[in-house]
Amino acid sequence: MGRAPCCERSGLKKGPWTPEEDEKLVAYIKKHGQGNWRTLPKNAGLARCGKSCRLRWTNYLRPDIKRGRFSFEEEEAIIQLHSILGNKWSAIAARLPGRTDNEIKNYWNTHIRKRLLRMGIDPVTHAPRLDLSALLKPAAAYYPTQADLDTLRALEPPLASYPDLLRLASALLSGRPAAPAIGEHRQQQLLPWILQQAVASISMAQHAVAAGAACQMPPPDLVHNTNPPTVQQHQLAAAQHQPQDVVCHSMQPPTAGYVDSPLDVPALMQAAQPDATNLQQWNSTVTSSGNNHNSVGSGVSTPTSSSPVPRLDHSTTCVATTFGGGGASTDDVAALFDMQLSELLDVSDYML
DNA sequence: AACTTAAGCAACCGCGACTTT
DNA sequence: TAAAGTCGCGGTTGCTTAAGT
């Protein structure tokens, strides 16, 4: 069944198309229709192979092609369709009006695939690479506002440099043997709260710095500092210099809507050894400032607050996702959490 | 300002499926 | 029925541009 590749003929041009070539191709197809790609280039006066012409037309020149950034809805559709169809880009494109298979394929490889990997989801099987369902579900319940994301993204040093926060989160999620057991349900409920605290803490610290406060913490310009300020230090500094014109929506550990009984904070602090002292101070600062509504955090959102931005809704996104029983150990999850907390928050690409 | 690196995207290539002779 | 021809798909490459140093 041998067949010579159509582009092997000598003298045919390759590479980027010129505006003149585009014009010729469009004019010909408008007049004669697509017809026979093999004979089209010759008839249209193009020194190209038919394959190249077809590609140029279907991927770029076709009048019904939609240009510009993929919408959140389109991205959701791609993920869902891919979970069902796999790498059948043409089949996926057929369900997304105005988008080409090539465009979807490129977008998948450069954006979606990376994001799924960051979230611990295998982009091929759409299953978690570890058993992260317990992490992803509460993360999905937290809807960062644009202000939240701006705060986190502008953070110097980055969020990952806050060992106290990360350690607390890891301890809570791993349920270390030395600590009182923390139920899976509680762990799921705690993650959004931890993320909220991160945003609030950082925001408070930044307000303090902006106010030019003389405080007990090192200056924020610590990119190269091997000992970045602790959350506690930020909190202490911020508590002394709270602006009065902003309101924090929620600075308390989750109650209604999140947990069905009060948090046992001392037990959690015990779980967060060896930095329990720092964390206890930090946490008490956080919780005590929760009721006065004078604390800082211009955009800390609660699950019930309305958010102006598209929401990362895993219940929709993962509709066709199979959460297999990964069987990862709690240490695995803790290690992964240490590494990926900040990345789990990186949903800024969903912002328009 | 110059250089390096990374990201995005258009285009190419090889192959398989389908159609025609 | 088999060879030849055509088309379309998916993987990959390489160019361009933006961002970082």
C-alpha cells in the first residue's frame, strides 16, 4: 500500500505562510470550495502541497474559527471530554464550536496538562496520582477572590517559605501518631480554613509593612534570607498596626458549614510539634482577632460569600474523573502537601 | 542592553483509515 | 482483491515572543 508523501515533490514551499499565500488560498476556497486538496494548490497558484493548504485552512483561515483565550467553560468542557475521549482532539474539537483540534491540543499540552499535574491528577487517566481526593475536595470548597490570589502571588518570600503554616497544615492532614487522632472529615474541613488563614495572615503582614510599622519582624525584603519571617511574626506585627477600613469576613476556625463541633485547638497544636509554641501563639492571635471584625484581610472569602470570579468547581470539573483508591500513606500526603500547598492555590489561570 | 530561558503556537511529519481504480 | 490515491489525525518540531537575569 505504498504511497508517496504529497509534500515530497521538489520545489514546494514549506514553513510559515505569507499574507499573499493566505489571500490566494482564501480567495480560491471562497470561489470553488474546498474540493480536492491534492489539486487545489496548483489551481490556486500556490507552491504548497495539498496537505499544507488543508492544514492552513482548517487551523487558521477558516472563517468560523474563534480566536482568543479559552473561557472557563471551554476549559471545563475540554477536561471532561478528554476524560471520556482521551487524545481524540478532533472529536473534542467537534464539540467546541470555533476551536480547532490543533488549538485544543496545544492548549491542553501547555496549560491544562500542567495544571492537572500540579493538582496531583494524572492527565492521562484523570485519576489522582496519589489519593488526593481528601485534599482536593476541601480545596474546591475554598473560592479565592482575585484579591486573595493577588496577595498570594505578590508574596515575598513565597508562601512555601512559611514553615509554620506548612508544618501545621501537614501535621493536621497527616494525623501524626503522637497527636490525637484527627478524623478524615475534620481534615477535609480544615484545609479551606488553613488556606483562609494563609491569605489573612499574609494580608495583615502586608498592611503592617505598608503602614511603615516598626515591628518585631524582619523587613519583607527577604528573598534571599534563609530564615523567612514566621507567620507568628507577621501576625504580631500586623496586630499592632491594623488598618480600620477593611473587614475580614472570617478569621475563625470553621464552624457552621464546615464542622459539626468546636475545634480542639490545643490538640491541634500538639499535633503540630515541634513548633507548637509558635503556632499556638499564632493561632490564638488569629482566633482572638476573629470576632472584632477589625482585622485585616480585604478579600478573604468564605464558602458562602459571593465571589466575582469564576469558581474552580471540582465537582463539575471532575465529573468524569475516577478517584481510584490510591492507598498513599499519610506521610506521602503530608510530604506532597508540604510541596504543593502553594500550587494548589494556583488557580489564577482561571481568572479572565 | 545583551543574553538566556521558557512558553505559546503554527506548521510539519508519519501513519492509518477510507475511497477509488 | 489489491494497489494507488486521498484525507485526517495525533505526535512532534522549531520559530517567535515574552520574561527573567
